[in-house]
Amino acid sequence: MGARAVLSEPSPVRVGLNELIRLKPAGETIRLSAPRVRAFAVGGHLSPFKGRGVEFDESRLYQPGDDLRTIDWRVTARTGKPHTKVFREERNRPCMVWLDLRRSMLFATQGAYKAVRAAQMAGLIAWSTIGNGDQLGGLVVSDGEHHELRPRLGRRAALRLLQLIAENSCWRSARDGEPTVEHPLLRLTRVARPGSMMFLLSDFSSLDDEAEKHMRQLAGHSDLFLVHFFDSVDAELPPPGRYRILMGSRSMAIDTSDVRERERYRQRFEQRAARLQAIARMPGVTYMECRSSDDPYEVLAKSFARV
């Protein structure tokens, strides 16, 4: 299955279970691994030394670029030379997918809905995780509801998550009363196991101080991947004029003639992206962008080719 096959979705506004299952060969070609690696681990994985999920192996002389949090102070004091702790990652590392399917994700002017691209990426991550022999879990968030799956091993774990995505009510209608991003992220901080890999797939349209607090908390004991989905119109309004926008089942008219409002709109998007990038400067946090016209496979493959 070629990478471009990911873009051959039968519908740009929803995903089906069979479509997500067909991503299995492509997902298995992606090797998910943690950023800023410091040591080899059991089973071919690599470890950034975060929380449970890693075990102490040995101490060695400090090398430029080592994480300062891993300095072995006892050996350093005894020898007079800085030493770093080397850890070995345990098998079956948990991977959690936090998928945003709220109303703001049901939008695109090019390619497919942001929600469709995020669901496709979730499918690729699921199959990669299972192919690596790791545990897969997830939280799927839509308007007024969220569903949680604890990490499990095996193909059945992937199918459970993909079925939950494909059968979500967001593909049929968008509910009123959209919740903030804070509550689902708070739940993720409670169920996530230290040492996990976590993928947050969202347009982060509700990013606020509380959401950022939870992200930073998650990054303290896990490897966090922030995948920012957006459409070209999310980043900048179209040329001056009147337009009718369809988001899920809702339709609205917008007027883009006001130059100052166009600039404020552009700045809000740039500020949100900058805020995410600032979080990604924390150790073990990675920021990725996926446009509605992008191939999720290529975004993941390119990112993890650099890890």
C-alpha cells in the first residue's frame, strides 16, 4: 500500500471502519519512537527516560546532549566526573491517542475535513503501535461526549479504537453545547501511564490556560506529540467578500472585507500555533502540523524519519 493511498478516502467528510482497517499495511511501515533519544531499549525501542516504563541499566560518563535530568549524582560525587544514568525501556509500552472530533474539526476547504485527516492519522498510529507489539489505548472526544479505551495489546485493541472512531456520532450530526478541551485532557492526565507515548490530534481551537496546564503535566512523565490539524482558511481568511461556510450540519455566512478583522484572525491562529510550539520546547514534546490537504501518512513518516 503506497503512501498516497491514504488520500484516496471514499468521502472527504467522514470515515468508515473499512477505510481505517485498510490503513494497516501503511501504518505498519511507520516506526513510532520517542524524541531526544538517549539509550537503546529492549525490543528495538528507544527511551527518553520518562517515568515507569523504563528501568535503570547502568551509569556512564556524561556526553554532550544528554538529558540533565538523568545525571547520576551519586556516581558523579564519588568519581568527580559527571555520569549519566542509562535506562532500558520495558516491553509493551503504552500508546494513547487523544482524538478530537468536535464541531470545529468538521471543516475544510481543501482535501478532507480536519476530523477525517485526524481519524486517518489515528488509524495509522494504531496499526503502527500494534505492529510494534505495544499497548494501544485512546480517548475519542466529540461534542458533549467522550469515550475512553484503556491500553491493550493486540489487533483487537486497534479494531476497538477504529470502530469507536468510525461509529462516532459526529459523522452524522454535530451537537450543540460544545465542551471545552480542558475536561477530556484532565481525564487523560488521570488515565495515562508514566512512560507512555501520547498523541493529541486536534485543531486546538479551544486551547486555553487549563488545556496548556494539562499538556505540560502530561509532558512531565510521557512523550507527547501535538499534531495540529488546520485548513488554509483556519490560518487566513479568504480574499475580501461574502462567503457561506458549512461546518458539519451548520451553515453560516462570513464577510471578510474588514482589513483589521482579517489581521486579527491571522494573528489568533499564529498565536495558537506559537503557543503549541512553546510547549514543544519541553523535553520529550514534539509538534507536528497536518493541513486538510496533507497526507497523514507522509506527515507521520517524515516526522519519525527524523527521530
